Amino acid sequence: MPGPAARWGEVTFQAIAPGIWLHSEYADPPGVGPTRSNGLIVEAGDHSILVDTAWNDAQTGSIVEWAEASLHRPVAAAIVTHAHHDKMGGIAALRSAGIRTFANRLTNADAPKRGLLPADVSLDFDSGGWLTAESARAAEPLGAIRPYFPGAGHTRDNIVVGVADGAVLFGGCLIRPSDAQSLGNTSDGDIAHWGIAARAAGAAFPNATVVIPSHGDIAGRDLIELTARLALAAQAPR
């Protein structure tokens, strides 16, 4: 069960499993209203790995400060799950701190079009959705974090991440929260493939019992089927 939350600046931190922390922060996108976004900090020996930045550089800087001051494990590397501000709006803060950043090659291609800085390293995925051998070598600084590309859904480039030997699945914006009644932001989405991608992510991590969406509370594997159902409903004629 998640532990009590701690706050550092605008960011909230919560222990969700041994050595795994949820970071959460809010922004107020135009026409949307206050929106929470989640990411992870994963302890790895004397350092830690960040999954997704916060919305902006100031919030992301707080994450970096907290990891060093509270965990005594400075962030050494980071991976982002797609090219939207809630996931990689703080890349500049990571660069300033000398933290190496990783992303799907498609994410780095789309980032400049959306006013975002690309990550330092572009990762390639094979036909099964896993890192190619070359990219797996390049991604060694990410340690035991396992990126997986299920195909287009929320965006054409969205990836998910498995940690704790696949027991924890960070679904990012591909996976919808338990109170969702729609797919949310579909402006860059592939609705026809979204449900397929969600199920592919679940199949890639069959032992995942903790599933984390970007915009809601931690839950279980039911979020995968919820997302698939919402995607099917979104395709229905109106």
C-alpha cells in the first residue's frame, strides 16, 4: 500500500513499493483546469532513476533536489514516456543538472513540434515492442527499468515502463485512471489502436499487480481493461 505523502515545493512524493516513489504535481492547462500528473523515482543503489519529468523546469528541479536531500540518491538518468509537457516539460532542468535523458526516437522527433526539448538519447524498439539490442546497450544507465512500446494510443510515441521485475507498471497517459469516463486528451491520439496498445502493455508485464496512470490514483490491472473499453466506446458511431 502507498505510504504517507511528503511535499517538496510544488511536488508531492509517496512511497508505493520498496525503493519506488510516486512524484505528483499539478498544472492548469487552458480549457482543462487543474490537472495532476504522476511519474516515478526508482532507487538504484547509490542513485535513482526518474520516469517522466514534471510539467515544468521548476517542478522538475524540486524532484531532483528531493531525491538528493531526502533519499540521498541523486537522479542519475531519466526516461520520458511521450512528447507532451506533463511528461517532458522539465528536460531543461535535467540537462542543467547533468542528468542524461532517454526517450523513444518518435518522442524526440515530435518534441520540437510541441515546443519541447528532446531527450539526449533516442531509443529504438523492435517489432515486439522491446528495446533493440543496440538501444538496450545505450539504455544501461536506466538499470532495471524496462521500457516497452505498445504502439500508438494516447500518442504515436507513448511507451510504458515496468519496474520491480515487472510487478509495477507505469502506464503513463496510455492508461486511464479508475474514475475516467473517456479517453481524455485525444488530440494526438490513435483511438483505433488505443485499446490494442493498452492490452499489449498489460501482456508485456503479466505479473504487474500495481498499475499507475499519469492522471489518477494507483490501482490494479483493471485499469488496462477499463482503458480498452473506453477506447472501444470512443470508436462507436455517434
